[in-house]
Amino acid sequence: MKKSISCLLALAMLLGTLSACGGGQASSGSQQPASSSTGSSTSQPAGPAPEAPAAPAVDTVILKEADDKMINTYTLLAVNPDAPFVDADGKAVADVAVNTAGAEALIQWLLSDEGMTMAAEFGQADFGDSLFYLLEGAPSYSGDIAAATDETKTIRLSTTTSVNDSGLLGSLLPVFEGKYGYTVEVQSAGTGKAIAAAKYGNADLILVHAKSQEEAFVEEGFSYVLPGFESERLSFLYNYFVLCGPSDDPAGVKDSASVLDAFAAIADGKHPFISRGDGSGTHTKELSLWPEALGITAEAESFVDYTDWYTSANAGMGECLVMAEETHGYILTDKATFLTFQANGGIME
């Protein structure tokens, strides 16, 4: 009898297990029917696609800005076709072909109402503020602009990484090219290298931001006054350099009375600092902000005793910002490139 009861209990348990499995499958199917290939109306719509992961947070922040010593002015210069061109060794180079007509057309458009308005409005949609501002009393152009010909359609523009990395040229140049038929080949480097490219005969115009280097370029005969303008140097845009660093600001830069005091605090505390070190406009400005007693110049010997905190990168603005982020360091940069860096989550291509 006991054996019979045990068998019956085992059979009941087996049937219960099978029933539970079958019930579970039926329940699952009733809650979410499989989609049919004919688009049955009983199919449930797919849920929203998962959101892309947010860009990684950037710890580097703006700590000091809008100081009078941090104004950053951008200038156009046309390359003189009769300039004393040289190669990298300083030897004279002959038969350099400069596209003066193309350079003139691009300069005229950049200084037209359309070009300057686009430049002044650049960044407003993404950042709620302009990344560049029109210089008061900037030269302007309102005449006709020649369309490209087979001989003039390619224009070589040598400019700074700051202008390029900010995205400004990527916004402006397609409009100019589409309207007048030109193709603008952009070479970007620090101002020193951008100017050197023009001296080698590898540019038709330059767009840079280092007044002393621009004036030397003019004095050496590498630029000329375009018809309708009064000067070789056509300064038309500006923004501000900004001193950036880690959000916890161990040097106390944010509370410094001036940018000069901020640089002194960085040096006193031997806090990591990333210098462009490339002769660019940003590098030139940075060198002017260190305490004179430190003796920091463009020469490597001048900061040999500071290499435990001062890094001369000899690199572009975007790359240096990445280095500052990685080293928890301070850096001087133009505001436009920094905001682009921040919006990209610290990624610069």
C-alpha cells in the first residue's frame, strides 16, 4: 500500500511540473506575441532604441578668462608673389606661383557682410554664445568678388590649429566654395609654422594670431596691401585666451586677482602645465604671462629646471588639451577650441 501511495505522489509531482512549464510558456506568449512577417496588428511595437552612451565627462574647466591680457586677435595677410621665398634651410627659392586672385577673393568674402556675420554667429547654436567676435573698426569689403577660373580655383590657406580645431573654417569655407567655385586647401599648424609655410611659398594667404610675428612677416616683404584696403595686416576677429585646468584647481587659479597672478601660482606650486611649445600664437601669449624671474622663453634651456612640472609639447591645441586632461594639468588655450573640446567629451580628431 505504501508503495502505491509513493508512486501516486511521484506521478502527481511529475504532472504538476509539466503543467507549470506549459503554463509558463503560454503566459509568456500571451504577454508578448511574436511579430509576424505580414505586420500583424496584434504585434507590439518595438521599444525605443537605447540611447547612445554619453560622451565622457571632461574634468578640465575654464578657471580664468576675459582678462585684458588674454585678448586673442585674428589677422588675414595675402602673400606677396614677389616675396623673397626661401626653403627650410634659408636658401632662396625661385618660380613660386602664388594665387593672388584666389587669395584676394577669399579675403574679400571673409571681410564681406556675409562672411563676417557667419563668423560672428558661429557657435551660438551649440554654445549659446559666439566663439568669435568682430573687432571694432575691422576692415570690410562690399564690392564684387570674382568667381573661380581654371587657373585660380585652388587656394592655399595656411592657418593656425586654433582656427581649424574650433570648427570655424569647416563652417565658413563650404559656403564660399559653393558660391564662387573655389577649393580651399587648408594647412593648419601653430602660427610660427603657418607663417613659415608662406615664406616657403606654400600658401596664398595666411590667417594667424600673433601680432609680432605678423609684423615681421610684413617687414620682410612677404605680404602686400590688397586693392581697397589700407594695410597688409587685416585684423577682423577676436576671442579670448582662457586659462584652464582641473576642476579642483589645486593652484587656486580661479581666485587669483589676475592672469599674471594665476601663472605665478602655478609656478610657485609646481603644478603640471602643458605648453604648446610650437611657436604658435597661443605659445607666444603664454610666454608673456610667466613671471619674468622664471626666465621661461621658447628656448629649451630656459625651462630645463622646470621639466618636473612644465611640459613643452610642440603640438597643436587639440592635442595639448587632451594632454592637460590626462595629466590633471593647466593649459592656456583659445576659448573656441576649448569649448569644442569640452562639447566633444575630450576627444579631438
